[in-house]
Amino acid sequence: MLTLSTLTANDVDNVNIKGVPISPVKKTDAYHHGNLRAALIDSALAVIIEKGAEAVTIREVAARTGVSHAAPYRHFPDKNALMAAVAKEGFDLMVARMRRRMAAFPDDPLQRLKFCGIGYIEFALDHPAHYRVMFGPGQDPLRASEALKLSSAASFQTLFDAITACQAKGVVHGGDPMAMALSCWAMVHGFSMLVIDGLVQTRAFHSALPAMMDGLVDSLYFGFRPDREPL
Amino acid sequence: MLTLSTLTANDVDNVNIKGVPISPVKKTDAYHHGNLRAALIDSALAVIIEKGAEAVTIREVAARTGVSHAAPYRHFPDKNALMAAVAKEGFDLMVARMRRRMAAFPDDPLQRLKFCGIGYIEFALDHPAHYRVMFGPGQDPLRASEALKLSSAASFQTLFDAITACQAKGVVHGGDPMAMALSCWAMVHGFSMLVIDGLVQTRAFHSALPAMMDGLVDSLYFGFRPDREPL
DNA sequence: AAATTAATGTTGACGTTGTCAACATTGACG
DNA sequence: CGTCAATGTTGACAACGTCAACATTAATTT
């Protein structure tokens, strides 16, 4: 869930107060912005964080960036293209987070797999606005740009590679790695979405998030069979 | 993924042809519709199926129902309330599907749990438009009506009860049923969302959906440990 | 049966949206 | 210095969500 406590400094461009209309940011009286495309993406993300992806408007994003309402159309064919750029950035950041978490265990593939998944969930919960855009209904993978497809595929590929590395070491069973990767992905994606949408908190789960994540790991490694060793 | 082959008769109110503007349905020249609230929900669902939840407009829904653009405001305070009504209906249908699947195994709690999850996924994949609205960003659980909260909670409760029944019979391990229910829910929700959003097909998974579901069940029951019996 | 009230529908309007065309400004290039 | 391309602005359009005021009809009360 997006709360002030889950925000990081990297998430926030600025903060507006409820009921106070935004004053357009005046850029430095120069006609050419110089880096408008990137600035628009940053502003869009700020609006997503504050108000949700569905509240983003091209006009507000332009105003926050200090340009007129039609300027974005010089850098993005339409609104959806701007949102797709936000999504691509999110995938790149998420893969970086997954890989950084894995890097702490260079010689232990099972831990690498575990922290690959933990990195995924941490990113999603630290950047719920980004995550919602990355996996929102507005993103049709069949119409995505090649750049976005590559960024999106990298997250699954990272997970898949972590599983095949475990199989090579013999620390997981030797079944179909695609099916195993799908199970992992479904689990981490489903959990992330449920928490972001506030569906977990509303059921008063009594565990902290780390304990919930441990529960997911436990379920995936040991399964539900009654004859397993207790955690 | 929404295709003509996955639609059921219950999904479709009518079908429009691309490029052909909708002609407003003229109702029977009566001033009072008589059942407008339900008709608006049906029309909204039809638009969601055809164009996606984000393309729904109050004006188009009203036109398809044969009333003026302001008539919906006599039955719903705003657009989001209409979408929430669509979501509630979806939860009710989903829980009915889950329970109907479970009913085939009155004396086998493990099969009941398995088919509870399968019923969940089947509903989501048979009714992707409904499912997207049910779990979309537009639905804030903290602001949901009591009716919607109850309908939403019923799906989790059904899953939770299936797990505690398994524990009572000793066919799953005796850990925290809440954590186990969360793992199940994350798995079925994540899988459903990934398929609906087209993220699974684009990775060329070579299994049919039933085999994919078996893979999820396998992962959740047996886990990834290498010392388990092969499926 | 008539009058009154409530429910429900319509018309028109407003502010905002996404997006486009035409024009304006400035940086890059020859 | 002139030309061109990139990029920004202004203004306009159709459509949106939602509201107020009005219109119609069903239900209720007298």
C-alpha cells in the first residue's frame, strides 16, 4: 500500500496539498527545455504516486514540467506512450533491484532464487505506483514497444535463470523450469498486487511483511504436504 | 485472455462492429425504464468486455441502455459506484463458481481445496473483464461499500475454509492457515492476472492452461525441494 | 378520484480532458 | 548568414463526468 512511510525520496518529485490547485512550474524562461522527455516521465510518476495512475492527465504533467499542454506531443505520440515510458523505467529499476539482492549470494543458487523473489516484492511494495503502471490494463504487451518488451522480459528471464541455476546445482527438483518459473512469478506478482491493492491489510493479517514473505518462500520450497519438516 | 472463444453467453449483452458508431438503443418509448440500475450494470459489463475497463464512459453506457447521459446519476452517485457494482457482481459469480467446483468432492478436502483454486482461475480466465474490474486500481477497499466488502471477503473466506478443512483431516501441514491461504491466493491471483494481461502467452509457454494449473498445484503441494517424489 | 409527493428521466451547461492544426522560437547544419 | 529541423505555444474541437433545473410518471395520501 502506498503510504508516506513506504515512500522513498526517489519516489517523490514534489508533494501537493489536497484542495490546493497546482501552480504550473515555470521553467527557466528558456523556450527549449532541453530534457523535456525525461522531465515529463518524472512528472508523470510523481502524479501517479500522489493520485494513482488513472488520475494522470497530460495537461497536469505538462503544467508540472513547466510547458504547455501540447508540448508532450512532441515527445510522445499519445498519453499511453508516456505511461509506457514510465512502465519501462519501472522494469529496469525492478530488474536492477532483483539482481542487487541476488548479488549478496554469489555461490548459493537457492539463496539467489529466494532473494530474486524478495527483490521483486520489495521493489513492487516500495514503488507501488510504478508497479501498477507496469502491470496495468493500459499496457497491452502485443502493442508494446520493443524497448518495453525487452525490459519486461528481463524480469522473467532473471527469475528463470535463477531456477535453472538451482536445478544445475540439484537444490530444487528437476521438473519443467518454465512451469517452476511461472509458479514463482505468479506467487510474487500475486502477492505484490494483493498488498498494493490493500487487500492483504484489510484482512488483518497479523504478520509483518517479512514474515509474510517467509511464508511464501516456505510454501514454495516445502509445499503443503503434511509430511514435511516444520520450518 | 479475452477472445471470442472464451466468452460465454452470460458475458455478452451485445456486440458492436469496429468502426461502426454505436446507435443509442431506444428503450420502449416509456419514460420509466423500470429496471435501469441492473440494465446499466449489464451495459457497463458489455463495454468492459469489448473495450476494456478504462474505456468505459457513463455516456456510452447510458446510450446503450437507451437513456440520457444523466439518468445513471439517479441510480449511482458517480461512475466509480457503477464500476463497484460491476465488481460486486463479479465476486458473487466467482464465489459461486468456486463453490460449485468444490461440490464435486464432498468428502475429499484436498480435492476441494484444489478445485476451489481451479474454480477461481477458471472464473478469472472466463470473465477477464469482470476480473479486471474486481481487482482494478479503481477499487479502493477502504472506500468500498459494505456489500462489496462482504462479496470480496467471501472469496478469501472460501479459500481459507478449504485450508482449515484440510488441516482438520491432516492432509496438509499444520502451519498458520492464514499464511497458507495467502500463498494460495497469491498464486491463483497472480496466475490469473498474468494470463489476463497477456503476459503468459507472450512468453510462449508451451503448455495448455490445464497443464499450467497442474503445475501450480504441483508447486504448492509438493514444493521445489529436490527430494520430493516426481509428479 | 384527485391531489400530492417521490422516484426517475431529460435537457442544457460547465470545466476539464486528449489531441490536432497552425504558428512561433531556437538550435543545428551547410 | 540562410535554411531546416526540432521543439515549443496558442487556440480549437469533440467528448468526458457531473450538476442544476426542469419534465414525466408511478406511488402514496387524502
